[in-house]
Amino acid sequence: MGKKQYTLPDLPYGYADLEPFMSEEQLRTHHDKHHSTYVKNANSIIENVEKAIKDGTDYNVKTTAKSLAFNLGGHVLHSYFWPSMGPSDKVSKEPVGEIADQIKSDFGSYDRFKKDFTQAASTVEGSGWAVLTYCNDIEKLAIMQVEKHNDVVFPEYPILMPLDAWEHAFYIDYRNEKAKFFDAFWNIVNWEEIDNRFKALK
């Protein structure tokens, strides 16, 4: 049986570095508690499965598979989410490089992309994410809604930029006014990181 486990990634900036758009308390709670829980749960599920296999006992495969997908999805999406942001005084205010050209080509303008992406985050069913992705087959960007962490994911579509629309991502700072959180997000997008991810697909 494997001995490796999933680990909580360190933030690429300090807890207070995203202020005033995301507070230290909000970031600490989101990263250290919510993301950490997904990591711990995924590791625990895998350990339980390995133990059942070793002992020759049965386990509820359907429930286990669904729970593992949920927690691993949460871990993966958050692992992309943290580097997608940066201190507002150190990131570009608009897309840069090749991703800027692709956004203009596929959406007509950055403003139209922002509008559509924000609407995707605002209207996702229940709790979930908006994600910018790219289809290599037709060479176009696309916006997808990810319900929870693992539903309605496009297979083989890489994650370029995720936006967490779960209440735990914004409630400390913005209470029930999630639209204000989405507006704040655009001030801390790390477009250099998004561009690097996009160029890595080529």
C-alpha cells in the first residue's frame, strides 16, 4: 500500500497580503481550516480503503467514491485557487501575455469576460466554483461551473483560473453580499500565473 499522502500547500504570500480585498482572518480560516479539512478527509478515506483491502473486508464503494471525489476536488481546486491570487500592488490589473490575447479573441474584450465569469460564479447551483478552462480540440477558452467541488466538471479540461463561490470563501469579510467578494477578486488576480498556466498547455 502507498505511504504518500496529500498535503496542504503553503500560501505563496502572507496571510495579510491580500488585504483589503481579503482579510487575514478570512484567508486563515479558508486555508487553514476548510482546505485543510479536505486534505485530511481525503487521506482518511484512502487509509480506510487500504485497511479494508488489507483486512479483506467490504466497504461502501459508492459512498466512499463520492466522498473521495468531493474532498479531492476541494483540495485540487483550492490548490489552484491560492496561486491565482496575489497582493494587489504586485499583480497586473488586467490579463497579460498570451492569455490576454486569447481572452480578447474568445470574449471580445476583458470586460465581457469579467462579466460572464462573474455571472458564472454568481449563478452556480448551490455551492461551487467558476473556472476558466481551455479546450485544446477547438483552441478556445471556456467558462465552466463546478457544483460543490466535483460535479459538472469538463473531462480533460485544464484549470486555468478558479473562483471559489462557496460561502466559506467570503462570509467573514462580506457576509451575504457575495457580489462584493467577486468584485474584490478582480483586484487580486495573479494574471502572470494564469498566463503561465495557459502557455504551459501549448
